[in-house]
Amino acid sequence: MQAKRKSVFVCSVCGAQAPKWVGQCDDCESWNTLVESRIERSTVRRATRSAPPAQRLDEVSIERDVRFSSGIGELDRVLGDGYVEGSVVLIGGDPGIGKSTLLLQSLAHLSQSVPVLYITGEESAQQVAMRARRLGIDAPELALLTENNLEDVTGCLESRKPRVVVIDSIQTLYSNQLTSAPGSVAQVRETAAQLVRFAKRENTVMILIGHVTKGGALAGPRILEHMVDTVLYFEGEKSSRFRLIRAIKNRFGAVNEIGVFAMTERGLREVSNPSAMFVNPNRDPSPGRVTLATQEGSRPLLAEVQALVDRSPVANPKRLTVGIDSNRLSMLLAVLHRHGGYPLYDQDVFVNAVGGIKITEPAADLAVALAVVSSLRDKPLRQDMIVFGEVGLAGEVRPVQRGLDRLREAAKLGFKSAIIPHENKSRSMPQGIGIIAVKRLSEAISKMRSE
Ligand code: TYD
Ligand code: MG
């Protein structure tokens, strides 16, 4: 066997390959992100290998996934009911958001029953131990390894054979086999591939932590998404104490499921009833605030959207959103103008989803539109009212999925009134909540009284 050397150019943001250097990546359109990467090509002739036999579908033996709890209910929920043996989970998120803390908490719990290993290339053993003490984690069985070298890491894995491994973080590992720097696309891909192989062979749960970086210096974990079974992302504003974990990809569960946590001095605490944390039916009514019933994964979530509309001092007014899609807001402002009679072209409009959550579903439209109108008119909605519904370009209010679940959640938390799409109204509406079913945006606006 003889090895032939060849170079390719790999984008450090998305991992796309190009045969020669170009200034802009063809795939993700980032500038100046291509780096040279040498590849070893094996020149073994294919014909000399015996062809693998194919199997009939009905001959494939089906074994059930073996799952076990992570020790943290909200994490189990996003994983699709706990860790699956032999699966590889990638957890991404901004630095400082709580990735290391959460996984340390999970391993501490698991260490009571199974062998676990926490491998860190980011912090010293002392720093990890100090954090564990500060957070009140007592786990004498938790094995810790501070190492950056992949060959040493796999050596330790082979000898200890842990059931659950955390790699903190994948960008700090490097393999002796490659000349490129730790964190480069080639290194990240190679080290991850070896860890994935180990996980599959030994039936180990492998959890890879990855930093999401905007620049090109460190490889973002996006290139890893294809190699792993489950991808979870940490979300949340630095200033807010809420943290959400969202499943982006999951071979063993539903995507878009979320887990909700609150940051405390004792680590991340689960929030099993998130709606109650985000909204309060007894708050003081004030203009521009609307409680929205959204759906996150398998459960409804009540959240608050706030809008502030103010006369703009400049010819080109500001539109700013936090946690809401800004294109969607532009569309809603146009619909409000054409079908609600509210000209907003000379107004600055700010919209915020409170608590650092990101709302992506169109069912938020009606709440955003009513929050804008409420702020513009300086008239509050009644505080015990919730709103949901998609708004179409013709000013119609369209039905949303799982309307009944949203209403039940609202009724459970003490909300007394709801503006909903007409088609979401059915005979079996929950008790104790007055339903205002609307067909058009203008109708919703006329019914948003303050008491
Ligand atoms: P850390 O878990 O290190 O973030 P990441 O691994 O994502 O970079 O958390 C950052 C710091 O915040 C760390 O010093 C511990 C602290 N922290 C708490 O005190 N309580 C918490 O609930 C969390 C999540 C973090
Ligand atoms: Mg960390």
C-alpha cells in the first residue's frame, strides 16, 4: 500500500471542500475561510477487496435502543427520553452559556451507577474540581482526564471503558496523525470520526461539546452535525438566567423539543413548568405587552412579546427584533398598514420575546401584531389574555397546530381570555377561559379591549 498526498481547501465555517483556494466559500458564502488541508489517499485497489454481502430488509434483526436517564429530566426530554447506548451527541453553544456545567451535573449523577469519564482540554482538573465544589456537586466516582491529544484520549478510553464520556471540547483535541492545528476543520473532523467509531464499537455514549464561533479561526461544529446522532444547541441571552436546550437533529427522538433551565449559583436547575416562569396572568397591564401561546416541541409554552412603537426622528425608521424573525415583523407591519389601517412607516418598531427565548413559528404573528398596535395606541390588553394565530398577507388569521393544547396550558395558569383563529375553535374548549375567535386581523384589533 502506498500513500499519495493531495491537498484540498476546506471552509473553516461550514466544512465544504474546494479543489483550489478561492476568496469566498461557494457553499456558505463566508469570505476568506478556506484553509489548505492535506489528505492522505489510500491507493489500495478496490477490486482486491471482497464485496460485502447485502441484506434483505426483513432479515435485519431489530434490537431496541437501550436508553438510560441523564439524571436531568429536561435534558432527557430533548434527548428523546435519555441517552441511547452507542450514540454520539453534539452540544453546541456560545462560550459561558453553561455547557460544561450541565454535563458535569449529568455525569455526577450517572457516576453513582455507571463508569463515566469527563475529558477536558479547556480547563485544569483543579478548575473543574473547584467548580464542582462551588456548585455543590459531590461525585467521588467521577473520573476526570485533562488531555488534548486524541491518541492519549483513546488510550484512556480503551483502558477504562466508560459508559458515558464527555469531551469538553472537541475543538481542543488534536491527533498526531495530522499536521494542522487543533480546532482546524481537518482536526475536528478526524478526532470526531475516531470518537464516533469508538462509541459505536464499545456502545458508549459520547457527548461532544463544541463552541459556536462566528469567525473563521475555530471550526464551528456545523461540520460535525452530519457525523453525530443528536445535535443539541444551547440558547439564551447572557443577561437572562433562562437557558434553553433545543434538539436540532435527533436520530432517537423528536426535533425542536426544548428543555428549559434556570441558572443558579448551584448550577442549572430544571424548569419543568416553563410557562409559569415566563408569564403571569396577574401582572399589571401595560401597553405593548402580549402573552403568546407558542408550541415548543411536544409542549405548549406561554411567553411574553413586547413591542415599543415610537415616532422616528429619522427618515429611515428602525425595526429591531430580539427572539422574533425580523423579516416576519416587516411583513406584519405591511399587513397592519394595508389591512389594519395603521401606517407605521414613520415609526421605530422594537419587538422583544421576553426571557431570551427564540420564537420561530408563524403562530406568533397575531401576538406580535397586537403588541405593536397596543403600543402604538398606548392601550394595554387585559393582562389575563393570551393570543395565538398566523397572519396571512391578505390580513386573514389562519389556524395553527395544537390550538387546544395551547388553550389548556393558558387555562391551567389562570388566564381567562384568548384571541384565537376562528378555525381553531371547537366544541371542546377548556373551561374557565373565554374564547374570542377571529377570522381577520382587523377583527382581532377591534376585540383587544383592555378589560
Ligand atoms: P460554563 O458551564 O463553564 O459554560 P460553557 O462550558 O458553556 O463555556 O459556565 C460558565 C460559568 O458560569 C461557570 O463559571 C459556572 C457559571 N455557572 C453558574 O454559576 N451557574 C449555572 O447554572 C451555570 C450554567 C453556570
Ligand atoms: Mg466550558
